[in-house]
Amino acid sequence: MLKVLGIVLFCSLLPLSQGVVPGVFSVVSPEGIQNVVSGALLQDGLLQKHLQAIQIPDIVSGGGLLGSFISITGLEVVNVQLPTVSVTLLPGIGGQLTFATKLEIDGDLLLSGLIHISVDVNLNAKVRVTDYSAGVSQVVIEDCQSLLGPFDIRLLSGLLPISVNGLVSSTLTTTLPSLLCPVVNNIVTLVNVQLLGTLNALVPLGAVGKIQYQLASLPLITELHVGLDLNTVIHQVGGGNISLPGSAVPVALPALQGNVLNLGLSQAFLNAALSLLVQIQPQTFISTLDVFSGATQLMDAIVALIPA
């Protein structure tokens, strides 16, 4: 369950759906949200692959009479250090994502050979949901900033001219932020779609049916926790759905008190699920005199004991 709760990072505030009481209630700590989001963004090297795929333009400077001609071509990211991801909850907004990593870039310096560039990168993005309908939301990056650390620039053979060092640093400081922030936007959107798909999926309920979970509203986000409510619909095998009554009573959850997740199931949801799981089939008892041959003899013996 905790895996799918990462979606709460991308949400703001919205009232509950009218006439529907959620079947599942949960409260998640900031640490829980960070673990889920970090896992989703780093799964299978998702963030690293997108960063490594950026296209860095060539660096060219025409020296003229007072300077030499500089040309660095074929720039590409050859390695991305395993990023660290941190999450800060922003009440009423969503969350602040911070990615810290190091990029290693190789290129060809004209007449000098292979040039190697490494730089620390910190990406900060504020995310918010702009639309919500029936469990589907649209995520946008409201603000994105790239902070670049000092550049380490080396020629694999020979000494690096001071003019090249300054040109590379100033050029990449200008161009890299415009390349990195779109990457953040793409992966945040991708992860949001994946998590929503998990929430809106059907989960088997034994062999008798399936349960569909869906966001009841955009979560309530505070500095200390995220409150997430899910509507539930139980689909029976062979057709027919079991929906919770509109008069169902919401569940009040206790404080986290050091826990990552507190989860509550409404009485109405439990009743609906158990009624489908624990089905007592009608029983037929055969009690004719032909089946129980001793019944006639017993009846005659009892009648004989009754005073006339």
C-alpha cells in the first residue's frame, strides 16, 4: 500500500467527492513520502537515464586577432552519480523536490584531444496539481532551479589553457539549467502517471471479486503529514458492484507518533469485503420419514409415554 502513496507528493487541496465516503483512510509521514518518491524516481535508473540523454550543444569561440579559436564538440554525459532525492512538504501546495548528483561530461577539444568535465548538480523543483477529476490529476512543475557546483575540467593529455577553463565554465553555467529542468518535468510527470495507474487498478479479492481503489480527493498536505483518502468499489465475479453507502462513517486516525504510515478501513468497507469473502451457501436438510427410518419408532415410543 505504501508504494502507491507516493502520489500524494504531487497534490494540493480539494474537498471530498460529494455523497461518497472513502473506504480507506491513511496518514503518511514526510519520511514515508520521501522513501516512496525516491524509490520511484531511482527505480531502474530512471532519473540517471534521462539525465544521461540530454543533448549538450558544442562550445565554440572565435578568437579573432586577440585570441585563439576554441571548439569543443561531441559533448555528452558519460556518467551520472547515483542521485539523492529529498522531499519537503509544502502545505496547501504539494512538495519541494531536491535532486543532488554529479555529471561527468566528455567532449573533443580541437587540436588537443579528449576533454573531461565534472560538475555537482542540485535540482530544486516545486510541484503542484492543476486539475483533478475522478482520481486523475495533472502535475506541473511550478518552479525549477538548477544550482551548479564548481567545474572540474581536465584534458586527458596535456595542460588545459586557462581560456578554455573559463569558457567551458561560463558556457555550461548558462546552458545546463535549461537542459536539466525539462528532465525533471518529464520524470515527475512519468512517475505521477505510473502511481495513478497503480491506484486506479483492480486488486484481486481472492477468487470472489476485485477491489478498485481511487483517489477520493487531492490529499490534505501539512508540514507533518499527508492525509490520503481512497474510494473503494468492490467488483463481484460474474458481474455487479458493491459500493459503500453515502451514510458511511469516516475513520478518525491517531497521530503518527513515529510511524511511517497509519491506515484505517471504514466499517462499511470491511462489511462489504467480508460479506463477499465469507459467503455461507444455503444448506438443504433432508428430514423425511423415509430417510430417517427410526423417526417413526421414536415418535411411537414418546406417544406411549404420554398419559391418556
